[in-house]
Amino acid sequence: MTSTPPSVSPTSAPQTSLRIGTRGSPLALAQAHQVRDELIALGH
């Protein structure tokens, strides 16, 4: 059984900040940047 998250339009959700943490290694930084880019592409 799979579930889908409820859809929320950007205008109905309050503005919040999300901090992506990393230990600073090249791999961790690359992964954090990828997550950031994907969130931005989704409008977050």
C-alpha cells in the first residue's frame, strides 16, 4: 500500500525555512546541493 502526500499549493502554505545540514565533505556537499536544487525545482 502506498500513500501520497496531500497537495498543498504554495500560496496556502505558510513560509518556513528549511536548513539542510552537512558535514562538509565533498560527497555530503554534493548531496545537499542536489536536495536544495530539487526542492527549488518543486517550488519550495
